[in-house]
Amino acid sequence: MKSKTRRLLKRSAAALLALNACASAAAHAQQYPSKPIRFIVPSAPGGGPDTVARLLAPLLSEQLKQQVIVDNRPGGAFVIGIQAVATADPDGYTIGYGSVGPLAISPALVGKLPYDPDKQLQAIAQVGMSQCIVGVNLALPVKSVKELIQYAKSNPEKLTYGASNGAIGHVAAELFNLMTGTRLTHISYKSGAQAVTELMGGQIHTVFGNLPEIWSHVKSGKVRGIAVTGPKRSPGFPDLPTVSESGVPGYSAISWGGVIAPAGVPKPVIERLNAEVNRAVATAAFQKRYLDIGNEPLTGTPEQFARFIREERAKWAKVVREAGIKAD
């Protein structure tokens, strides 16, 4: 009888602790935010993630009635900045910008990351995505994906593509090789923008260029765009077919990004941040600026973003393994 009483007391104590924890989290969410929020960006000012973060930050500041301060932490192929997010206090006052590279490609490419994306990070909201454009040098006698495949097979290992090692343009081209049986040869560059410059100069034959880095050169006619790499056509280039509809069914490679936080932030705070990010992305000001730089805005729940990250990580891990991609 005494043991039964002790069990009941233990259960009651546990239930009370859980109730107190829920009440504490709810109270925290109601008061949140009560001070400025640090928004860590794992790239230098002017880069793609920084551009997006600086579109979001003033909108979030206005909505949350607290300053959202962009904190650039470049270096280590985004690793330094993402590590800073992963090791921050999980109180909702440090958030970060996470993208396909450090969240989905690097875990397979780098032997040991200083952060565990599954255990130390949590998703808040996906902000958007951008495609790559398969761009070729104007001197190359190729005007379609089918012609690129034919030319590459007729000239095995002679066609080169440029990309930063481990970037979306790198894995996108290797996925193309795997799915088409071509052997485009990788030439490594420090950035995708540098690869596009070298393409225009004739040093390489093709790039799978991230749209914000290549779109202006395609529009000006300095690069011949033959396809986009996403699952559907790009709003900015509706006349360019997808690689998938050009003879490589099922092919898709996109760049994407969103807001993340260290693991352990109370759920009510994550839900508040998710709602505010979605609200900011839906504004006319954000939509126009985001589309102007070649991106496509997206909204959704934390659970949807987390699931998407896991799917992308599994996809690119397979490509890295099968293509034998190595870190620099």
C-alpha cells in the first residue's frame, strides 16, 4: 500500500513539474522578445545569405518591436557562423541563417563538423529557394541540354565546369553527370561568381550557376542559358526549360535558405518566430526585392522546413558518395 502511495506521489510530482514547465514556457513566449535579437549570418556582407538576412531583419524588427541585429560570421565555408548558432543559448535571442551548403551538403562532404545539425540546430522557417542556370560559354556549340549531353559524350572529360567545392553548383553538376552518364570535369573556384567570370572569359565551358550569381549575365547575353535546374521553370526565366523536361527526367537541384535556431528554444518561441518570419516573407516589400535578386519566396511550418532539410541532406549525401566528391 505504501509503495502504491509513493508511486502516486511521484507521478503527481512529475505532472506538477511538467505543468510548471509548460506554464514557464508560455509565460516566456508572452514576454518574448524583451531585448534585441542577434541574427547570425555565416557569410561576409554582400553575400547571398547576408542579402536575404538584411531584407528580413528590418521587417522582423518592426513586427517584433525589438531590434534584430545582423551579425556576420564568415569563414570555413559557412561552418564558423553555423557553429555560433549551434552553441548559442537556446533562449530565442540568437537565430541564424541556414542554407543548403552547411545544412545539407557539408555534413556529407566534411569528415567531422564542429556541430551536429540534427542535435544542435532546429528549424524555424524556410524563407525561399533559387535555382541554378546551366550556362555555357558562347563559343561552345551547344544550345540545349540534349546538345550538351551529346557534345560531352563525344568529347569525354574534355568539357569543364566551374564551381566552388561543395557548393550547390558543384553537386548539381555531379548529379547531372550521374544521371546522364557524362563526364564534365570540375574546376574549383573560391566562389560561384568567380566561376561565372571565368566562363565568360572562356577558361571553362559551363557552370551550374546559382541564379543570383548568373542571372544578369544571361539577361545581357554574355552567357548562354540553356536550362534551369529546379523542379519547375523559374519565374524570372520562363522561356528556359528545366533540365528535367529537357531529357533528364527527375533531375532537380536547388539552392535554399531559412531561419534556424539552436536546439532547445521553447516551442512557443519557435512558433512565434515562425509566424513572424512567414509574415515578413509575405510582405510586398520582401517579395519584390527577393524576386528581383532571382529567388522565389516560400513560407511554411518549422516541421516542414525540418523535414525538407533532412530530405535534402539524404539526397546530397548520396550524390557526394556516388560521385566521390572530396572536400578541399
